[in-house]
Amino acid sequence: MRLLLQLVIPILLLASPLPVVASDASEAAARFKALYERDWAFRQEDSPGAGDAPARRWPDVSPAAQARRLEHWTAVRAELDGIDPAGLDAAERINYVIFRDQIDDRLAGLRYRDWQMPMNSDSSFFAGVAMMPDRTRLDSREKADAYLARLADIPRYFDQQIANMRAGIKEGRTIPRVVMQGRDEAAAGHADVANAEDSVFWRPLTRLPHAWSEADRAAVQDRARGLIVEAVVPAYGRVRDFLRDEYIPAARETIAAHDLPEGEGYYRSQIREYTTLDLSADEIHRIGLDEVARIRAEMDAIIERVGFDGDFAAFLAFLRTEPRFYAKTPDQLLTHAREISKRIDAELPRYFGKLPRRTYGVAPVPAAIAPFYTAGRYAGAPAGSNEPGWYWVNTWNLPARPLYALPALTLHEAVPGHHLQAALAEEQGEQPPFRRHAYISAFGEGWGLYAEWLGKEMGIYRTPYEDFGRLTYEMWRACRLVVDTGMHAKGWTRDRALAFMRDNTALSEHEITTEIDRYISWPAQALAYKLGEIRLREWRARAEATLGERFDVRDFHDTILALGSVPLSVLDDTMTAWIEGRQAKAD
């Protein structure tokens, strides 16, 4: 494999010039630990649910609260600059890089006021709240009281978000109108509820412990019933009306991040946050075009192997319309996903030395968000709970869910992708909480795409069509590099981006549309997948070439996953040390 990024970015863990103030190692370590512990205490107070305790409220997202955050993290960054990372041990230097990047990303978001756009085409503040009940188990009075308190706080939280979005309209900072059409319907589904028992927020109340007295059960249920009817349902109604009557009509008609206030700097900060790399939009665009060409050659080889009589476009049309490639019922799709999951489970011990204790299940994407959602996603379990993780499969619009793509989706979202990665990261108890509870897209999504590629080695793809499905998923991520930068930095229209995806992937028309709208409303996030996977595959190739017969794939994977979630610079330093260590041990 070509090492596309090897020469693009020289990686040195301590490359950033920082003033050397503390020369004594113990003093530097003590100061750094005190700083990140103090900051973590601020985060827990500032963002309920950031730690392990049950949250009793939603965050304060008012402009005053945003100003407090900006003041706090500006001061933290200044104090961090006064700590010389050379005075830290190897583990703490990794923590230093991760902590520094977290602070920089938070400061950038606050300075560019991204809190005035608290949603995108498939996710939103109000949809996130509606997911809370399915992730909640009221197995103690403390948790029940916390849940009731959060229900009571929903109106305040929603009203603050509406006020922020109104300010965004005045300042020209809105989500593009083209991706907002119909998003009021997601709120309407929770507003148009006649009885509390019909609301998703009632579900945890049906699972109260049998050991509770009838009086305790009735008290909690009566309080919840009143809150759902009198607070939650009206709050969703206000969001629905605001989106339908004010926001969508006033949303901007342009699609580029560059068209936002300070848009060029904003998009550059988004690239840095999601990829952890200092690449320009032009550099990423060129990498994407090179990858598209390479993957296309592999796809053409499969078309020739199956003996299809027609060109690439005709083969894509065949895949999109051939009935045998599509499930007839939602249950059939879920059953197929579960069968693939169990086949992968059986292969894991050959490729991983350490497997997590937490299990996972397969379930449909919640109906309220399914029409705007991707083909599938991993929903992790609440930290510290005994709940499983969930691999969500979208069973809405079955003609848009090809079975030949399901193995790649399962490898990415379940195992050895996000579930394996997240569950192992959760068990890294020795890591500080700011790191244990973090998620870095370039590493996490890069691993998910690497897991799709690894599935070929594991024998998960059983037909040429399923292997083509793997390649179309890889092509999809390569196309993201082209269309995301094209739309946000190079003047591409939405129609041009749609056409590029149609011409190069076997995704259904529905998936192509939802994906392009996601990239429009969530700039640069989609760049993380392919750039992270390229780096991981580079290290796999480099380790195999350097170590030869001494290469141990289980040790290689365990070393990567033991990191948790880290910037790609940390991955580079870790794998360099790992290869050198294995060489020294052999010598």
C-alpha cells in the first residue's frame, strides 16, 4: 500500500514549541496533574453526565455560560503553556498532548460560536435528549430522582437552545436550509403525544425494580407522568414550532462552511479537530482523488471477475435494483446482521489478545430518527453501567439497505470496530477521566474503517459482491475527502457532490442524499475516517515489513487499542516505539 501520508506530516510528540518553566520533573508532573484534575472538576460541574455519576440536569448553554467556558479554558491553556512536557514521563506526555488538543478544540468551538448551531442533518440536541430513556435504568431511588430532575429541566434546556439559534439567525450563523427541510418532524413526534405512557420518556418507568414497594413505584410514576405531560411534551412543541415557523424559513441558502462568519478559519479548525492533522483542504482533496482512483481499479477487477456484461455505471444500477441483494422485512435485515456479528465474534481471538467484558446487541435505529439516519451506528452503554453496547441497524426504507454492504457495516460499528474499541477503552481505568471519556474521530473512525479492511483477512466477506460492498464503503469514505473539501472550501454545489457520489459508489440514492446533507451540516467530521484508516494501514504495512516473521498481529492490535482514543501523532510515536521494542527484543 502507498504510504500517502508518511511524508506529509513530520510527527514529533514534543514538536510544539513551549516555554520551559518547570525543569524539575516531579514539579512539572504535579502541576500538570493538578491542572487536569481541576479542569475535570469544572467539566463535571459544567456538563452533567461528563463523569460516572447520574446527571440531574442538562448543560447550561446560555451565552453567559459560554463566556464562562471561554474564560476558563483560556486560563487553562495559558497555565498549560507554562508546563514543560519534557519534565513528564512517557505516559503523562501522551496525556499532555491529548489534554492540550482537547482545550484547543473547545476554545475554537467557543470562539467560532458553534453553539449557535446545535444540530445537524441527522443529530440534534432534542433528538439526543430523546435517546436518554433507552439508555436509562432506574435501578435505585438516586437514579430515579436524577431522571425526574432531568425531565423537569428539559424546558429550560430547550428554550436556551432556541434562543441561541435565534441569535445565530441574526449573526448569519445557521445550518443550511437545504438540509433542514423536514427536521421539525423529529420534534413533532415527541410533541404530538396525548398520554405520558405513549412517550419514549415513559419507558424507564416500566422497568422499575420489583423490590420497590407499590407506594414507591406509584410515587415515581405519578411524578414522571406529570412531568412528561406538563413539561416535556410542551417543550418539544416549542422546538417543532420554532423550526417550522422561524428557523427553517430563515436558514441560509449557501452550503459552505466558508460562507459562515470567519468561515475559512472555522473550517480549518474543524479539520484540525476531527483529523488531528495540520492538512489543508487542498491537500486532503488530492489525497481523496488518489484514493478514489486506487479503489476504483479494485472495484473494476471484481466486476470483471463476476463476468458482468456492462460498464461500471451499469453494474451499480444492477446492484441497486437486484432484489436478491435486499431484505424483504426489517426482521430479515436484523437477523442477517446478527448472523454476521456472531461469525465475526468467533474470529476475534485469532486477531486480538485482549477482548472486553462488555457485550453488545443488535437493534434497529429508533423510529423517530431513522428517516434521517445513516445505515447503522454504534450506541455505547452508559459508563459504569451493566448495560450492553448496541449496534444499531437502520431498518427504515429497506430498498436503501443492501445486504452486500452489511458485513462491512457490522465490522465497522460492532466488532472489531467501535464496540470492541469502546469497550476496551472503558476498561482503561488507569487513564485520567478526561482521556477515558474522550473520543477522537480520526483514531476511532479510522479504526472502524480499518476493521472493515481487516474483515477480508478474517474471511468475513463470503462473495465477490460482499467484497464489492467493502470496497464501496471504502470508496464512500474516500469520496468524503473529495466532496467535503469540495463543498466547504472549493465552491462545489450540492448537486455536484451528489453526482460525484453517484458516479463512484454503490450507495443507494437515499444513502447518498443523507450522507451529503450530513457533510454539509457537519463540516470536516467525515474526513476523519479515511485519513485515520490510511495511517493505521501504513503502520500495519510498516510493522510487517520491518518485523517479518516476528510480527504478531494480536500484539499489534492490542497495542493500538490499549491507547483508548488518541491523536494520530500519539499513534505514530507509540507504534514507532513498539516496532523498535520488538526489534530490540529479537536482537
